[in-house]
Amino acid sequence: MSQEAAQHNWDILKRHDGHLKEALRDELGTPMEIGSEFRSPEVLRELLGHHPLWYRVQVILTQGSIWDLEPISEKDRLESIKAHIARGNHKSANDRVDVLRDLLAGDVERGFTMPVPKSSILSIPGAEVAPMGIVAQSTINERGEIIAKDRLTHDLSFQIADAKSVNDRADMKLHQGCLFGYMLRRCLVYIVDVRRRHPQVAILGNKLDFKAAYRRGHLHPDLAVKIITTIGDIGLISLRLPFGGRPCPSEWCNISECLADLAAALLACDEWDPTVLHSRLQHLVPEPVLMDDVPFAQALPLVVDVEPNDYGITDAYIDDIPTFAPDLGENRHRASAATLLAMDVFERPVAEDEPIPRDDLASVNKLIAEGGLAEEMTLLGWRINTRSLLISLPDDKQVAWSNSIDELLTRGSARESELDTLIGRLNHVASIIPLTRHFLSRLRSLRERARHKRAIDIPVDIAADMTLWKDFLRSAHSGVNMNLLTPRAPTHEYFSDACEHGLGGFALHGRAWRLELPENLRGRLSLNMLEFIAAFVGPWIDIIEGNLPPLSCVLAHTDSTTADHWLHRSNFREFYKDGEEQQRETVAQISSKRNAARKFASLIMDSSVVLFSQWFPGKLNVEADSLSRDTHLSEK
């Protein structure tokens, strides 16, 4: 990443009037060629030609990733470049310049970025500049030990001057919709279904990771020059997918989902013999680990029909490829080899005389640490135990996240960035314990108020929410039964209604109840709030009487759309954005909402049941309506 190398590259670009696309045409057969990380499209087409994503993969391998960007004026583009160069990178990068330089030098050495003189950027047709940051992350070594890791990010959402950022101008309608958001749920449904069909059979899983996933996908040259970063007197053109591009998850998942589907096809291919045809890295895969001294947990019936599959499944979450399979027949050999072989098929083999450093497509360290089949594994930041059917928050996350809450509470204030990090972590927990979403809205509101401030004081009520979150983190660490996270038929159904002077409802299995409000309590709460409270009185009664056992599936019927929404999340807050209409509620009314939400969430979580809700028209809610208002009628 020297000045000499930068000038050399600029001299080449100048011969093509600064056009990167023209310059790269002279680099066929070198690591600079688009698609050089993978086998040729002609080879891959034989296997993937009928895959629905193949045409998108083929474009990436032959032309590079293409984003449809809203154009900006030449005047705005040039002013933006000058403003970005004058401002420089983000504080996270400027505070660690030596680390930044080392990370960038590694990217240059591997051909991921191309240095040019910073003074030449204005002369590159279509060029744009974006700031860099450094994000502290963690990874694992070959022994499975957690180690610190720094990652470069390209902030393509950062806007300066009058020009919109690259991310704001990207038309996402032209990109493939991402499927990875529900990957974990798909895996959990498969695990529960296999256990249901094979109650005494181990379910084995593993996970393989791509090494430097995004950096394997080339950008179209016309797009690459719009993702230039700077350090000192050097400008760096990103030739590969950057960390921070809005379309990047979709673009890379075209490749990872194709690869996962190829691995799944191998699992289902009876003619494939993994002892004969396998990856050259197969010898690095650890032996399976079983939990023979732990009893098998019971799987409960699903409400959806899952096609029986005893071969096993693979799925994809960007750069993670998990596999799960029952321990039947030759599945141990096949499940440990399928994804690794698929990676071998996709990648251009690493040659002994590579002109620049190049790694295998599979992350070897993580292969050694996590590539072996086991009944317990880490996936997407969760511990998955297929024998006990538990999903839990790992030790290190529970401790670190609880400590971060303690630190903020002790200080009594928080910066926007700290709140943003905390909300991201807690939202991770909410994906498995949905009722905790009740206690995120106020934190999000506080984050909004913290914008453009050095720090903001944490109000007492939000501090109480944060303290409650420590209990939620402990619950997540203890583990959530997978039966509570899969679609099931309701085991208990409740109907409820409310009016200004009373609440009422009944359970489908026979219990009816009603509560007439004393006159001095009427009018203190909105009708929507009374409907919300009524919706969980029925389950509450059964919990008290021991009639709602753990792992029950509750369906609450209500004719209030607001109560139906509040059963899953709430927006009870005192703070509103400028110009936003503020609800006319007293402090007591707001506090009652929060207390009701806390009580409801605690009831459901402490009882280890799952709750779904269903709105239906009020004209059909005759019995519950009568119970709530017809207090003149005898209980007989």
C-alpha cells in the first residue's frame, strides 16, 4: 500500500482515461479478473443452471455485483468527494490509525482493494468517497476459544454535502429478497419435527463459515469506483463487496443459498458416497460428539405439515451454513461432508503458485472448531441443544450484556451509540423471547432523544426496564424450549371483552369469569387498556389454579385490534418526536400500561408457555361481551 504502488495503478488507469472497467479487461486470468474466486460459470452451470438464483450468481461471476443507483448531479458528486476527503474517516478508525492501516494493507495484499493516489480521485469518472470505521467483534480460533477481531466497515449510508449516500440511492426492489431472516426458525422446526418422528434418535448439527465471505464477491467496476475510501495520501478502490453496503447481504446470499441448496441435494443423493468423493479438507473435520448421558426431550405436535426428511437439511445465513440430520444410517458421514464438498465445488482451487495470498473458501479455523457434528452447537449467537430441545444465550454474551447494563445504570446516563448497541443486543434476545419486545420501545425512544447529544440521563422508569432486562437475559441463558418457538395448534383458547364498567371472558375448556369495576375506578383507563388486561385474565386464572402446564400453547381471542397488538409489543412512552401528536395521558395511566405489560410478560415467561392472539369481529364476541357488561344477570 505504498505511494509507488498507488501511482503505478493510477498510471494504468490513466491509459484508459481513468475507467476501471477498461483497465480490468487487461487482467483476465489474474486474481483481478471478476469471478476469480470461483470456478468458471461454464463449469458451475452444469450443476446450478436450473437453480432459480443462478442467473444472479452468473452476473456476479461475470460482470460483478450491480446496484441500480439513483443518479446524482456531477456538481453534487464532486462536492461530496471534496467534503469526504476533508472530513476523513470516522472516529473509530481515526483513533486506531495503525490498526486501520494494517487492515487495509491486508485487503490490498489479497487484491480486495486497489490503492491510487488520493489526488487522483477527482479524475476518476463516476468516483465517490465514503468514510471507514472499525468495529470490534469476536471470532473463534481452531480451539473454539473466543478471540477479539477488528472489522473494517464502509459507511455507505453517511451523507455529506447535498449528495445522497450510495445506500440511500440503491433501489432494493431490483435485488433478491433475503431469506436468511427466518433461517433459525426453519432449523428449529426441522429439529422438533425429527424428534417427533424419531423420539430416541440423536439429531446432529454443525456449522461451516465462509472465509472473508463478502470479499469473495467482485463489484462491477462502475460501482467499485463509487466505494473509495482514504487514508493519508492514499485512496482505496473497493473491488469486492464492502461491509456496509445495503444490497450486500442480498448479493452474497445469491451465492450462499445456491451453495446450501447444492449441499442439501448432496445429502439427498443416494448415489453419493462421501468416503469416495469429498473435500480435500475433510480430514480436518472433528469426530461427532454425542450427549449419551442426557435424556431425549419430547417434541410436541406441529400445526403445519413438514415433509418428512431423514437425510438432513442445510440452510444459509449470509456466511454461515448449518447442517442438521438425524443420526440414522450413514448420515454422520454425509452430514459432515456435504457442505464442505459444495464449497470445494464452488471455489477455484487454491494453487500452489498463487501470485497473491489467497485462502480456502471455508474458514479452516472455524472448520476445526465447529465443523464436527454434535448435539450441541453455537448458531447465530445461540447455543442449540438438539437433545434437550433447548436454545440458550451463551455464557459470554449473558455476562457481557448484563455487565453493560450495570455500567449504564451505575453511570446514570448513556450515549446514543451505547443505546444503539444495547438495543441491538436486546433485540437478539427478543427474537427468542418475543414478549420482551414490550420493554424495547422506551429504550428506542430514549435513543431518539439522545441523537446529537453528548449523553442523556436515564429516567427512573427506563432504568427499571433495564433492570428487568437482566432477568430476561438470565432466562435466555437458562434456555428456551424449542417447542415454544415452533408453530403449534393451541392447547388452551380464551375469549375476552371489556366495557367501561367491566371485564369478562371464558376459556374454551369451560371456565368463565367476569369483573365489575367499582365506580371509583371507572374512567381511569382507556377501553383499549381494559381490553388488554381482559385478554390475559383468563390465562392468569388457569396459571393460579395450575391448569396451564408448561409448554402449553395459548390462543387469546379479542375483538380489539389494539389489545391484539399489545399482547406482542407495546409503545407505551412519554417522549415523542418533534411534530408528533402526543397522547393526552397522565403519568398514572402510562405507568399502569407499563405495569400491566410487565405483569403479562412475567406471567407467560415464568409459566413457560407460548401465547398467540387472534382478532375477530366484535359482533361475534357475544358471550364475552355479555360477561363484561351484563352484570345484572345472575351467575347461575
